[in-house]
Amino acid sequence: MKRKLLYSSVIVILLLIIAYFAVGNYFYNYALSAQDEKEFMDDNPNLEDSPFIDADAEAESIRLDDAFKASVQSDKWMIESNDKLRLKLQANAYTQSDNHKWAIILHGYTSQSANMTRWIRNFYEQDYNVLAPDLRGHGESEGKYIGMGWHDRLDVLQWIDEIIAKDPEAEIVVFGVSMGGATAMMTSGESLPSNVKVIVEDCGYSSVSGVFIYQLDDLFGLPEFPVLYAANTVAKIRAGYSIYEASAVEQVKKSTTPTLFIHGDADTFVPFEMLQEVYDAAPVEKEMLVIENAAHGDAVKVAPDIYWQTVWGFIGKYVQ
């Protein structure tokens, strides 16, 4: 009888372990595998364009973006990541002679540098050299997993070093949107060279665990435990980082770099409430820009004049 009970207990434990890893692996692939299609991004109501987008201004911006892509050529830069993976990471560089102003433009989740023309163009038109990397697992950069900004922050440090090696007098702005915004904030908590003058983040999340907990409930109605715990176990094995350590809040607490925080108050993909979390945590010179009626990533489309006036006004305090 005792032996039967022992066998039964062992079987139950094994089944629970198998189920735990099956759940973890499913959600890891769903959210973090760079090879798996992210179907939840398609027709996601939280990613619909805001009805308050300035249609005329947006049409003109698209025209200018297209003209920029047709007329301005970029060079390919490449680095190898410093971690044991030795990933080959790619970036597009738009350089201008005799100019020491630089912007690093960071794209969002499942995107790539080729989709960042709006921001690349605006910085270039303000006489900036622009470096637009493909984050690991995106675009032309290698990587089997999505770093959600955590390992990417270390890659950004390498890109900063590349710029300084080419231009020791560089004055650098790190600018990111969505996951790129989180990456910029996570980078801000590292020991940065004095060349880095400003951080600008647009609709970045306060932490990877926080945004995943929100998405789990929103998409599936599932709780953090055991689902995210299981996904985190698999992430530590397959991607080498913990979802729970990847925190923009904890990183900006260590920052000494002036930072502009931007978010649309109608954002339901990266909740608007996360803006206050990161803003309050940053012990730096800072400003907050809230764009009314802007959904996720739409702030630049809903109020382009206010958006760029605020960006240039803030950056202009630190980069001449």
C-alpha cells in the first residue's frame, strides 16, 4: 500500500513538473522566441491606431519619410556581442561630416531599424548622425530570443563605444520607442561615458514582468502564478536572463542622465500607468510629456508638433 502511494506521488510530481515546463515553454515561445510568429500582435485591439491621429500631418510625414528613404543612404555597422553567444549585431548608420551630435534610435518589439524612419529622419534633419541598430533577434541581427531590453542594454553600451571610437567628441542621445524605450531606460542605469547626454523614452514599460503580467491577464485571463513563473524558469534556461530582473524602474533609479519620458494616455498595450512608475523612480533632471488620446506608439502621430517641440526643447538643454 505504501509503495503504491509512493509510486502515485512520484507520478503526480512528474506530471506536475512536465506540465510546469510545458506551460513555461509555450509562453516562452509565444512571447520571447525570435523564431515564432507573434500572432497576438496582429489585429490586437490594444495596437489599433488612435482615431485622433492628425491625418493631414501624418500624410505629410509619410511623404517626407519616403523621400528620406529614397535620397539618404546608410552604412552598415556590425558588432559582436560581448556575451558568450557572440551574436553578430547590425545597425544602419546615417552620418554627416564634421558633426559631433549623435542619436541612437531603438525600435520596438518585433520591429526593426528599417521601421524607425520617422525618428531617424527627424534627428538627421536636426544635423544629427544617427545609428539605428537591429536589437538581438530582430531585423538583420542574430539571436534566437527577444531580450526585451535587458541584454540589449549591454549591446547598446557597445554601440556607444563604437560611436566614441569613431568620434571621441560625440554627444549622444539614446532614444527608444516601446521596447526600445525600455531598452533606453535600462541602458541609463549602467555606467555611461560622459558622451551620453540625454535619454528619451517613448511608451516604454516599467518592467518586463509587469508588462507580461498585464498581457497575461489581458490576452488570456491567466494569473502570474504559475504561468509567468514557469515562463521565467524557461527564459533563464533558454535566454539566460530572468524576466523578474529586467526592470526599467530599477535601472532608472541608478541613472544620472537627464531623461524625457513620453506616453500616450490612451495606451492600453503598455499601460499608461507605467509612465508614472518610471518617472518617479528617476533621480535625474527630467520631464514628462503626456499626449492625450494617443494609443501605443501613436504620440508622434497624434500631436507631432507638441511631440517634436518637447523633444528638441529638452535635448537642446544638454546638446548644442
